[in-house]
Amino acid sequence: MTYTYKDDLSSILKDWLSEVVTSKILTLFEPERETIPNVRIGQSRFISRKLAKSSDDLFIRFPQCYGRNTTLAGIWMFLEKDHKREYLVTAFGKRKGSGVDRPAQFDGLHISHGVEHEVKFSATCIDYFQKHIVEIDNAEVLVCHNHPRNFVSDLLSQLVDWSPLPSNKDRETMYQFKYRAILNWLASGSFHNIRFFLVENGRLREIQLPSVDRVVNALRGLTIHTSA
């Protein structure tokens, strides 16, 4: 049997289409934000301007604590621009109470600069992240990144309603952080709310579900347990 470049390209395209379709199905159960209410626009613009002038692996402190919606809106303002690389913005805050929906105040954030198709947490960000959720009761963290515009998404957006589409890697990262947060909650009794957001083509979606493989494995385990 002769292996050709055409076979390799076909395999890559097949895998990519499979990931797109499965992720698109999951987004049916995940909220997309069209607007963010109750935003202090001046403070959001301050955040966006600071991020636009930032260097890689930088912490930005706010002059005062900002609300959750104002912080998220400022990050969205920055990430929705036509960037040529991915950015990872992690905001650190504290909820006013233990409930997930309680108001939260944020005192700063960290930004990492990536490349066209990848961005990673820096060691300094991870270190601060871990200290934050250990030392702060009712801690909340917003993890936001963007997918730069590309020819494929631009083309598809002209044909269908193309909304932010988390990759399997995005979903796995979210899963790992939330899994550790749940283990910490069971051990300490303190719940840390870690939320993940994706900005793509100017639109914002919260990532809430793991990859299809993990969903299928969980359902398979549930079925086996039920039938046993």
C-alpha cells in the first residue's frame, strides 16, 4: 500500500470536521453572551486599554475592585479585536458569599501572549492561581482566551451562524481545572468558582462542558452502574 500526502491531508480534514461537529453539538447546551448587563463602561475600557498595552506574562492591578460583569466586559472588549495571536486573560476575584451566583469583586488579572493557534498558562500565573484559590474564601476566577480570525471560520460564518467553538483542548483544560476545584471543595468545604470563556469572531461563549469523549465515557459508566 502506498501512503501519500493526499491521504494525510484527508485524515487531518476528517478529524477536524469531526471535532467541529461534536463541539458544535455541545455548544447547544452552553450559553453565548450577546450583551453583558450592569457594566461600568469606563472601568471596562480601562481594562481593555491596559490589556492592549500589556507585555507577555504580566499582572495588572485595578485601581479599585471591579464587578464581575465589568471585568468580563473589559476582557471581551480586548479579545474581540482582530488579533493575529491567541491571548489568555485570567482575572482573580472573590464572591460576596458562597453561592455561585453571588456578586463578585475582582482586583486584577494576568495576561499571557501566545501564538496563532496556541496560548498557555505561564508558571507565574499558575502559581498565583493556586495561591488565590487556597488563601481566598469563595474565590472566583475568570479564564478567557480568544481564537484569531482565520479563512475557514470567516468562510463558514458567511454560510451559517458561526458562533464561538471551543476546541477539545479548550474543553479538556476547563475539565481539569474544574475537577481539581471540586476535589478541593470536598476536602476543604470552600467552593472556588472557576469559569472559562472563549471569544471568537467578536462573540463570547462560556465553556461549561468537557469534550465529547468524556461525556460519552461518563454516560457509559452511568449506564453500566445502573444496569449492574
